[in-house]
Amino acid sequence: MADRYLSFTGTAPGRFLTRRLGLPRPAPLRRWSAERPALDGGLLHLTAGASRLDLAPVLARTGLPTDEADGKPAAVVLDATGVRTVADLDEVHAALHPVVRSVAESGRIVVLGAPLDAADHHQAAVQQALEGFTRSLGKETGGGRTVNLVRLTDASAAESTLRFLLSPRSAYVSGQVIAVGDQESPAPEDADHPLSGRTALVTGAARGIGEAVAATLARDGAEVVVLDVPQAEEDARRVAERIGGSVLLLDMTAADAGARIAEALPGGLDVLVHNAGITRDRRLVNMPKDRWSSVLDVNLGSVLRTTDALLEAGALRRDGRIVATASIAGIAGNAGQTNYGASKAGVTGFVRALAPRALAEHGVTVNAVAPGFIETKMTAAVPLFIREAGRRMNSLAQGGLPVDVAETTAWFAHPGSGAVNGQVVRVCGQSLLGA
């Protein structure tokens, strides 16, 4: 469903009324397209504290010129990894205070921080301060701009993350804190098709977010298997035909689902996307057991069983990727969704616990996307006032699109993202709900 308020605020009467009444004024977001794959403008590189990062080669490969950042930069990267004292935080203010207002609409601000040093409580305190700073700045900037914090120790290991955050692909990702390790991740031979030669399976891919994920991974070169329940066969085959993929009809709650996936893909799997999910909303006092159990089984139980089976069978190749779908409902909670919130919080626990072991034992990373209000057929059926509240209660003052979740999934799936592990990244426009 079209966001009529967003369209109205782009007109002269809309701008006048929203300004006079103090209403949200969302800006149309700049998303990726083949015709305009990069942001328009240059990149401004700033430093606070004594940094030891060699960022220049990585930033040069983002596609944004670093020598054309005068006027209105498309992006600003502040290297604050060397900030260790409260006095150093003054340099953060001094670096960004003069330039924040000049960042172009739909621009990007990325703050780079260091991991917290448990042996130095002063460093840990000021590095944690960067998180509050970044989240607060994200709520101030407006104009479709995003602000994110990346914690890292090795610039080259963070290249795929920086390229994602400094591009139109991250249009609905803001106010996030992303930790990047130092795992070596060789760049793909074909930068435009980084998943070329890789096989990806997307569950619940016949429609909605799953369809967008399947299409985006196919765009990036993957051979995509569209998995959905037999009842969705017509839609699944339509999607597979459109993206040049194949179809696997399967109920993910079946006890042998993992074994059947492994049997259907004897050559192995590189990317596993757990997207299948259902809702059965009702307040707990009115919720019968079948509504509780079905949501927990589809959204969480099937994820646990299938992942275990595929890892044990060796069906996921080394340097593989597992991406699960969480939700801000599992982070902030939502009235009428105790079952759904529990299942999605469970996905977060699954990711954080499995990630280090899966990487050590199988060479596979495990991450999750946590969507907020995404414009789908499901949200279009929500009552008007609740739908409008969902759209406006984030720093970008609008709902996201399925492609926003898909682009984040594609970043996790990227061969260069091997240092990104155990992360739960919200795709919510920096929702005002939750952390």
C-alpha cells in the first residue's frame, strides 16, 4: 500500500502544514538501482583520537571519491577507534559538529569505534559513549540520512560492511552498532556479482520479504532455491522463473526437513536464509495453545532443527552463511504477540550462541536481520491508525520495503563478510521502540 502521507509531505502544501504543525517530514529514501548504484557525492574522512587504522585503501574502494567531499558530502566516516579518554570525546564533537548539517539528503554517517577493553575501564566507558552518541545523532539528522557505529580492529576485514553502510543498499538501516572481527575475507572476483558460483536457499520465499531476498541474492549471482510450503507452489514457481532459480516444496516444521534439503542439494549449500514465519496474534489471556505452539514451531523450532541437521550433515560448505530473520517484536515486545515475540527473541539467542561455534567448527557465519515496520500485504491489513504509528515511529518516519531486509541479508551473505558473525542488525529505520 502506498504511503500517501510521505507523498503529501513532498508537496508545497504538505511541507507548509508539516512545518506549521510540527509533524514528521519523511524524505524519500535513496535505494540501490542498477542505474544509480552509488550515492551521489564524495566521502569525507575524519579522525578523533590517535587511530592506527589504515582506512584509505578500503574507503577508496567504496565507490565514493574522497577528493570530492567539499560542499555536501554524500558520506562521512569518523574514525574514533583511538578515542580512549573523556577528553578525546571532545574531538568527536569537534570533528562532526561543523559538518553534520552539510551531509546530503539520504547521506551516510558512519562512526568507527574499537572493541571495549575490559582491562581499561576508561577506554570502555568512552567507547561505549560512542554508542549513545551514534544512536542520538541518528534521531537528529533527518532528511533520510542514516548514522551507524561499526566496532572493528582491522579495516580490511570491515570492507564489505563499510561498502554496505556507505551505499544506497542500507537505506533503512540506522542507529545500529555492528561488531566486525578480524576474520580474513577475500574479496570476490566479480564485485558486481559477489555470490556467483554460490548456492542459496531461502525459506518462505514465495512472497513478501522472502521473495525480495531471493531476487536480491539472484541479482548478486547466486543460484537460488525457492523453498515454501506445497500450498504456495504457484507463487514459488512464479518467483523461481523470474529469478532463474529452482523450487523446493517443503513444510519446514517436518521432522525430516533438514534431511530432505540436504538430499535435494547433494552439491551442498553456501547460503541458508531462514525467512519462513507466521503470526497468530492474540493477547495471552485469549490465546489457545495451538496459536502459541504453531508460531513457536515455525518461527523457532524449525530453524533450530533444520540448522542442526544441515550442519551435522556437512551440507553447508565452509565459508558458508546462515542468516535468520528475527524482529524488533523480539527485542521490544509487542502487545498481542507474546508467541511471535518469544519466537523472534529465540532467534536472537540462537544466533548469538551458535555463531562462534559454527565458525570454529564449520567455517560458517550466523547472523540475523530484525525487521521493523516493513510495507507488505501483512502490514497493509493493519488498521489505519496503527499502521500510521508503525510507519512514523522511527527516525526516518516511514516504513521500510522488503528490499531493505533483502539488501541487509545480501550483505551478511557476501563472501567478504566472513568477519561479521553473531550480529543481529535491525532493519527498522531506527525504530523508537526497543534498544
